[in-house]
Amino acid sequence: MALLQTWTSIWIICIFVIILGIGFFARKEIGSLGDFLVAGRNMGPIIVAGAFMATWYSAGAFIGIPSIAGSAGYPAVWLLGFCTTATIPLVAYYVPIKLREFTNKHGVMGTGEFVGTVHNSRFVSVLAGLVVIVFFSCLYGSSV
């Protein structure tokens, strides 16, 4: 068991060093906050769609959907399959394109800023940012 823990620690340190190395060499490409947060708005629709789908379709979806189908029975398989299939074109095509058009037009770079811009309110922007911080902290804290 100690050997496994040693190799795991070595592997984690190697990954950390690789990530720091990539960041060190990529720092030359970052000229502004926009370059860092939204990749300078140079990502194509396929990359944006992939990032968006990776955000929405998490491991919980891939583990939770079969679990729900298993506990709810066979009809749930059809329902969940239909819902997933129906949302893929929406998530992969429509949302990233419309989101990119809106964010480019208004110069938006984050969720709170997006919601605040839609509602034309600085208060809503700050509130949305705080809600995201609190709920993501709870979400990720509960998965540990």
C-alpha cells in the first residue's frame, strides 16, 4: 500500500510540474485579462461547444443517468435517452453561437457579468457572481 501511495504522490507531482510548465511557456500568449478568461475570443465554435458540453455533461450525468434509469425502470431509459439526444444539438450548436455573439457584442467575460448585462444591473451582476461562488463551493465541497 505504501508503494502505491508513493507512486500516486509522484504522479500528482509530475502532473503539477507539467501544468506549471505549460503555464510558464504559455504566459507569453497572454496579453490581457480577456486573453486569459476567454482565450482572446479566438476559439472556434467546435472548441466552444466542447467546453460548454464538458461543463453541462459532467461525470454526474454519465454516472447518474444510468443510476436513475436503473432505479426507475426501463421507461426511464427512453426518457433520459430522448432528453440527452434532444439537448445535444441545442448545447452543441445554438447556445455557444448565441452566447458568443452576445458576449462579443457586450464584452462580457463571466457569468455574473453576463447576467448583469442581460438585466442591465450592477447589483444583479454582483449577486449572480456571489451565487455562483456559493453554489459551486457547495457543489464541489459536497463531492469531496
